[in-house]
Amino acid sequence: MALSDAAVTVPTNAAAIAVARRHWNSVAGSASTDEEVAAAADRLCLELHKGLSRWIGVEGYRTLQDRALQEIIAEHPALGKLSFGGNDETANLLAVRESGRKEVADGMVALVALVVELLGRIIGIEMALRLVEHWGDRARAES
Amino acid sequence: MTKKQHRTPGARHPERAALELLNTGVPGLNEILDGGLPTYSFNLLAGDPGAGKTTLAMQVLFANATATRPGLYITLLGETSLKMLRYQQQYGFFDLPRVGVDVHFLNLTAEALTGDLEEVLKRIVAEVERLKPGVVVVDSFRSLVRAQTGNAHPELELERFIQRLSQHLTTWEVTSFMIGEYRENELQSPIFTVADGIFWLTQATDRNSVVRKMQVVKMRGAALMPGLHTMRISGDGVQVFPRTPERPGDERKRGTKRLSTGIAGLDEMMHGGIPSGDSLILAGQTGTGKTTFAMQFACAGLRIGESVVIAIFEEHPETYLSRAKSLGVDLDEAIRHGKLRILYMRPLDLSVDETLDEIRKTVDEIGAIRVVIDSISGFEMALAPTFRADFRESLYRLIGALTGLGVTIFSTVEVPEGKEGLQLTGYQVSFLTDDILSQRYVEIEGELRKALVIVKMRGSNHSREFRMYDMTATGVLLRESLREYDGITSGSPKRELRLPRPTYPGLVGAEVLVLESVIRAGGLSAEQVAEITGLPKSGDGGVDAIIRRLEQLNFVTREGDRFSAEVRPRGF
């Protein structure tokens, strides 16, 4: 079985993209202002961190996110301006204002989708989708 | 999924709690634990890296997790959870749709790396309170010691952590497994005192074979099956082969029926065939036709609709089957109809328990009456070196357990060449078997011929003659007796002139047999005669009719219900 290509600059898995879009829509809702989009990006970052760290550990999630960012930044430069600690609304608001609401939203969806894809390469895409879907449902139930 | 049993306290203390037992989901393990894993037990799963601890724990978790009492797998330090998820989902028990529903994973590596055991404990307890799991696995805890760099007594801290964790988990009615890399000489650690159960897994490499074993060192409230039990990990997960499997009512079942060997003349030599439930060994040098004898025994059973299991260790099944075709029996058809199973076992790291388990399962599945083991020598070579070291004990356990099933066993064994005298099994296991047939080469008038003799038949009369035989295209053909020869066991017998055997005027076949039995025993009842000779007691040709005739001809006299012989021929 051939090894998969190391570089993935954009997510390609339709299921991963769909689940990422679902998560974005659930945190962003009908966000229409810069503040709302920034807050949504913030919340998604926090949920992604909290949810996946639970399954694969803080370090496990962090390395995955770092790799995904590295791969995808060229396609979505808006992501380079975001803070992923989930607690810096100011930085994220600035990023939205500089890059645009659509660019930030698209970037977040692509990032989450790529995280799922990269996770899927290690534990299988079915398992990765399951973990991400379950994380999202639980996070919403708790909030 | 979960199927609970109960261990009841008995009639004397009905008010006491019945101990519920969980089905471990690991084949063979429930037997070792006297029915299953006690609920709420706090168990240590210890052993070398790669011994199968994670897989075993995961298998138990999946077997018992439910929606109301889910399973929780907590990773501390050791194998990363990403890798664990990657590898464990390769096993058959790993049911992906259940992940996140009734099977949950929690990674606390970050907390564990800080060395703050208090924080680790807090997180675990919080999760247990939230999820209310029925089974929890913590993997692994031993390395927490190394993470406590600022602590002067890290082992003591770990002991406290384990104590408190055990307390919490028991309070929340959780059955748990703590996984730790401990060596056997560390069993003295106080941590092991806390545990209700201790499972010790080992993995040993000897030449080219790897043997995994498990010992349940301790389990409170259970009558454990002692000893080291072989383990194997396959695509389905862990399977354990209990060392001394016993089933209720497993006693030696010897019937009164006789089974045909399938070889004309040999049944008569055995006075009716092989007693049902016996274990017979056919010992012979290479090329004496042991496999053909065994095959004919199997075929004799198949012809009358009996089911047969054949365990082979040397020949490939296809070769075996094509050889059988020449004996006029289509074994393929018997296999298709479920009357025959051929077990081909040659992994070269086999254990006795695995072999036994395979044969027993197959005997149960098809209701086998006959079992052929071809050959014991091949079985020895297929065993892992660790079991080969004491082959007598291995064979003792195998044959002992199989005879307990009530099947009739026909085993072949190769004896060394080039030795004079009557070589029996070569393994000093004659005491294990009920019946022994010995084959050998003899030189007769310048030709190398084959001869056989019945060495022993427990509890039964038999011919003591050496008979020559040939291997023909359609099987074994018994030839003449070697009665006129002496020194047969030397391999070069010499023909001697001797007085003819006494004859009994007017008597034929079965009548001679009955008379000689009475003479040899010095007096027998009709029932005893029937048992020894294998003849029916009543009816035409039965013992009652024969004894009446012998009485009429004054060969025997009656004394109550016993008969003694009137005539004692010369030389008898």
C-alpha cells in the first residue's frame, strides 16, 4: 500500500468538510458583524481544543493543529492572524477586520476539516469523524 | 454484550451479598476466573511491554460497556492515545459505532506529565461522576512515578494515589483495570496489596517461537484456576487457553461398545475391536504405515455414520485427503457433510492448551465419536520449545483431557530406528494409554516385511500373536501369523519347529475363545465372559448359548453362576 502524500494544502474529504461546516454554522449561526464572526472563531477554537484534547490529549491535539495550520496557511492567510488559544477576542476581532468575515469563516472551516483529515490518516477517517461529531454534540449539550 | 452471573454465598448465609460476575469477553478467561470478573473489582494488569495488556483491557471494556454504564478508557503515560486508537481498532472486538456512545476515551497525559497526582485523581473522579461508567481502564500508571521529579518519595505518592483511586472507583461501583509495566520480582510492591485482582502477562521468545502466557495471581472471592495459561492475540483479540480445563461431569467415559479398526482381522485380534472410550497408540518405525492404519480407523467410523476429528501435524491436508481416496473413501464428501474435520496444526509455537481447545471445540461441534492424532511425534515438533521441554506432561494433559470427552482416540507415534527389542512409544507414556499396537520391520527369508503385535489392551483380552501385514493400494492387509518364529523382536526372527497348539475337538471360533477365556481366568460368570470377549451375552452365537454347548461337551462345569474349565490342554 503506497504511503499517502505528505503535503495536504487543502482539505479534500467531503465528509470532513461537511462536519467542519456544520460545526462552524452551529457556533456562528447567522453571524453578520465582525464581532460576531470573531466570537464564533473564538468559540470554535475553544471547542476544537477542548473536544479533541479529551480524546487525543493536549499535546496530541496541539501538534495536529500546528501541522494543519502549517499546511493550510498559504490557501487561507486569514488564519495566520487568528489566535487559537480560544481566549483572545481582541486578536480575532482584528483578524476579522483585516481579512474579512468570509475569509475568516472559510479559513476556520478549512482548518477544522483539515484537522479531521489529518486525524483520519492516523486513526482512520471513520473514527476521526466520529470523534469530532461526538465532541461537537457534547460541547453544545454542555453549553 | 454484558452477561452477568452470580456467585451465591450459599444456603448458610442467604442475607449476604451475591457476587455478580462480569463476562470478560475474552475466550477462556471466564473459566480461569471461576465464572467471570467480580463486579466492582479493582484489578492490576501487569507485565512486559508488548505482552497484550492494552488489548486485553480494551476487549473487556468493549464486552461490558453499555449505554447506561459506559466504558471509559483513560490514557495517562505510555502509548499515545492516537496510536492506541489506531492499533486497537484493528481488532474484531473494536466496534467503531460505539465509540463516543458507550465507549469513551480520555487523555490525561498533560496532567500526568506535571507529576501532580492530585490533579490526575481529580480529573478521573470528575469524569467518573459525570459518565457513571461501569468499567474503567487506566493506562498506564506505573510511569507516573517517573513524572514526579520534585517528590522525594514518588513510589509512596503513587501508592496513595492508587489507594484513593481504588476507593473512589469502588464507591461509584466501577469495575476497573490499572495497567502497569511491572516485572515479576516487583510483586512485593504494596500497590499489589490494594488490588482485588492481579493479572500477570508475559511474552517469552525461545528460538523462533513467541509464547504469551497469563497468570491470574490473585482474585478476591474466586476459586481461580492456577498456573500459567497460554494466550494468543489474533485479529479477534486475546484468547486464553486454560491450562487444566475441566468441565462438570468430565469423567472418564468408557463404554461397553467396540469400535472397528476398519482393518479385516485386526478387530478379531482385539476380540471385537477397540473398546469405546479407549486411548490407543500405534507405535512404529518410519514407513510402517501408521497413517494408513489411522485413516482406516477414521474411515470405519465414517462408513457407519459416525463423526470423526483428525488432527494432523505433518502432512498437508490435501496430501492426506488424496491418500484417503485410494482407500476407497471420499473424505471430501464427509467434510462437506460435516461428519469429518481435519485440523492441520503446525504453527511451531503451539501450546498443549491451544491444541486441546481446538480439538475439544471441534469434537463438540460435530459430535465426534473418534479422534485421530497423527502423529504424536509431529505434535511434539509443532509445540513451542517451552512446552517441548516437558513433553510427557504435555501429552499427559492432552490425552487425559481428551479421554474425558468420551471419544475413542487413535494416536500414532514414530519410534526410533535401529534398536533391538520391542520399542513402544519412545516417550515413556505407555501408562497413559489403554491400548498399544506395535509395528516393526522383520526380515523373513531375505525380505523386509512388516509385522504388528498388540502389546496391551486394558481390561480386555487380545491376541498376542505377531502378524505380518502388507500395505496395498486399498489399505492394510493382514497376513499370516508369525507363530512359528522366535526372536521376532530382534528384527531377524528364526523359524522354530514346535509342537502344534492344542486343539479342542468339536469346537470352532468363538467357542474356543470362550473356553480359553474361562481357562485363563480360572473360572468366570457368563457376564464376565461376555465383557472380556466382547461377544453378546444372549441370542444366537451369544455367550449363554456357547457355554451351554461347552457344558454339553464337558469342556466346562457350572459352579453356581460361574463356569470352570474341565480340560487343560498340554502347554497351556
